[in-house]
Amino acid sequence: QVQLVESGGGLVQAGGSLRLSCAASGRVFNIWRLGWNRQAPGKERESVASATRNGDITYVDSVQDRFTISGNIAKMTVDLQMNSLQPDDPAVYYCGACVDGIWYWGQGIQVTVSS
């Protein structure tokens, strides 16, 4: 089992920035991939960014060049720096960790963007 706790969400004006953080605990030594998903009201959940233990990073096209995922293996944390937030970005953001092919997710944290 892996437990994940997100922090750092909130309200920001369009064009502004937020930094989400996630702390993992439990079977962290078996974590292969860490990532962030999001789900907006009425929309399907989508993968925003993820990073593997060996450094492979992927982003959904809509956040490329605006969001940056970074991790600290020693502390087992993963952050998502979100810049130039847009009206399409508000959602509940979830931190996830993949262990032995199974994804574990945090409770989620709200990100709201005001125009």
C-alpha cells in the first residue's frame, strides 16, 4: 500500500501560478512512476503529467510548456508547478503512484482559476 497526500491547491487568477505538492508513504521503495491526474466537473479524468524513476517525463499536450513535474526520490515527494493557469485548468488534481502495475491515488485537491 502507498498513501499519498496532496497540498498546495487553491484559488488563483488566470495567468497566475500554483505549486502542488504530494508526499508518498508506505511501500515507496517499489514506486516506479509518480504522476498527477485531474478531473473537472462533467469531464473525464485525464493524466496531466507523470515521471518514472529513471527520469522519463510525459505531459498532456494542453499543459506542455506551462506545467513542470518534479520529484525528490529521497523524500518521496512529487510537485507540480503550474504556470500561466487558464480557464481550462480548474479541476480536482490527484497525485498518484504506480507500484507493481497498480496505481494508488490521493484524495485530490481543488484548483480554481478566476478570470
